[in-house]
Amino acid sequence: HKGHGLNRMCQQLNIDIKQCLAFGDGVNDYEFIQMAGKGIVMKNGTDYVKAVADEVLDMTNNEDGVIRTLQRLDDEGLLLKSSPN
């Protein structure tokens, strides 16, 4: 599942999974949303996934919910940035 993939990626990159954002909308995103430090579900997401979300957006992916949320979080200074090695 996606949560397992996120965990493996974080291990490989030596990143704490709690520093990760996850966006989703479907049942297949449940573990992904639950495991990430901040799980964000789209407006059109299932109630099942919304139940474990840290935030439920008032936008769908078709309304550019992901990029608009990333821009908002960046404006709020909440996104970590690193320089390439």
C-alpha cells in the first residue's frame, strides 16, 4: 500500500515520516494519509479517508487543491526546504 511506500522512501532518504505531507481522496490512500505527519484529504474524498485526515480541503484535485494547499503552507512558512547535495 501507499503507506508502506512512503515509509520506505522516508527510510531511504533518512527523513522522519512525521515531516511528510500526504494528499489523497480514496480508500487506497487511507494508510498513506494516516501515516504521514500531515494527512490532507480532498473535498471529494471518501468519508472513510476523511475520518483519519488532519485536514479536509474545501477543494478537489480538479480545483487544484494540492498546489493551492502547498502554496498556502509555503506562504505560512510551514514547508521545509533543503538544498540539493
